[in-house]
Amino acid sequence: MNSFLRLLFGVVLSGFLIIGLLACSGSDSAKLRYGGQYYPGEFLLEGHDFFGEQEIAVEHTIFSSGTENNEALISGNIDVNVGSDSKSVALFGALGEKVVIIGTVQRGNRYSTMIRADSKYTNWKDLKGKTVGTRFGSGAEYVLRKYFESQQDFSWNDYEWINLKTEDMIAALKSGQIEAFTVWAPTGEIAESQGIAKPLKSYGDVAQTPVSIHTTIDYLEKNRDKLVKFLRAHLTKADMIRNNPQKAAELAASAAEKRGLKVSADAFALIFERINFQIDFAPEAMRKELTATAEFLVSQGKIDEVPGFRFDHSVIEDAMED
């Protein structure tokens, strides 16, 4: 091979190497980085490849708290996240018009008050003077306080409250340390599936407490096609929960077990029956719910003012098209 051919071969080879490197680096940047939480639907996403079916690469990170999840979106370490109503308020308080809601993952009876399976209590009035538990500073406390504010026959101070970690609630109830606990899924349903507890009340009639899907305006403008596929995968997930809840429960339980978490298929089945996992949303109804939550947080001194909220329903409209 003469010098010219060697030079030409070297240039071509270098070109292929550069293209290969760009392709490799692009494969990571092509991934949608999704920040989830320990919600029931998140385990189902891990138990079945809904994203792969929509031909979208998703890096799915489950955060242990909504605060960490928000911080990851604010810092640009993820592209999309989910968060409860109070965390949506916090996110819009931090980013303002730079963030937008494009869907939901759950709403309705997300919080429940559980009593022992053999208890004779029928309502909160029966529990007056008793020791009860919840996690202070959580959405469970907020929805409880909102519920108590609407009651005439009892108030927050009629009970002995204990601040409990979710992982300690079932044992505290079983041992008699407390007479009831209020928590978000799946803790209550785990206790119920084990025959330890039964529900006293759920709070979908008090507040829908929607868990919203957030992204930034910048990401939406540059990656609309990805987000359409992303939401289409969530829609398929919701269809499985609605139309084949037993299969969904088994897949979610298997995924939880792989994470070292013992949540039975029976517990997931109870959750999938009670909570609304609808992805579609009505913007004005959502605004009303989030504004009510923000106003309550202002009244409790948790935030200074009600932030503005921004929605884009067009992405889910595209996702719902065949």
C-alpha cells in the first residue's frame, strides 16, 4: 500500500471512529432521564418494559423522597419527574414558569387511615383521646389537617399524635402502641393484606392530591417526540392496571422483590383497585387542586405564597392518538 492509500485509509478509519464515538455519546443523551418515587405504578414500570414497547430509552431512577426528586429536576440531573401536590407546589415555587405539568400518575384515595383488623372503631370520633400516628411533614399530615379543619365534632388536639416512620407503623399498630395510623400506599395495603389492619377512612373526598408529571419548558420544546412516547408508555401502564389488575399486581410485586422490598401481589391488587391511576388530566381541575393545597400550606406557614401553575395538555393529546 503506497503512502497515499495509507493516508486515505487512515482518514476513512478516523472518520468511522469519530462517527462511532458520536453515536455512543448520543445514545446516552438520547435517553430520557426520569425521576420516579416509591409509588405503586413505578414498580409496575420496572416489572414490564412499557418504555421499550414505545421504542424510547428511559433511565428510570426511583428517589426516596419528593424533595430529592425535585432537586434533581431543578439541577438538570433528570429531565422529567413525578411529585405529589405539595411537591408540585414546591417545584413551581422554585422554577416558576420554567416548569410545566404534562400528565399525572395517580390521584384520589392515595392516603388511608388504618386500624387493627379486630378494632370496633367506625370513624375518627370513636378514636377521640387515643394515640394515633402519622409521618409529620408528609402529605399524609397535610391531608389529615385539611380533613380535621372541615369537622365540627373533633379536632387535631383531641388525639395523642406520634410521629412515625412509615416502616414502623405496622409494628406500632400490631403491638398496640397506637390505635391507628395514616399513611400513603403501599404501607396500609401491606398491613391489610397481612390481616393486621383494615381501612377506617380514605381521603379522596377531601383532596385528590394528584401526583403530577413535570418537565421543563426547555426540555419540552426540544424533546416533544420523546415525551409523547414517554406518556404513551404511561397510558399503556394505566390500561394494564385498569384492565388486568392481577397481572399488574404480580409484575409490580416481582419488581419490588428485586429491590429487596416485600410487597405482595395481594397488596398491590388492593392499591390498584383503590387509587385512580389515570394519566390524562383536566388542567383547570388540576389547577384548582394544586391551588387549594398551596393555600393550605400558606395557612400552615409552610410557604409564603401560592405560586402560579403551568400545564400543557397537548402532549398527552398526541400520546393518546393512534
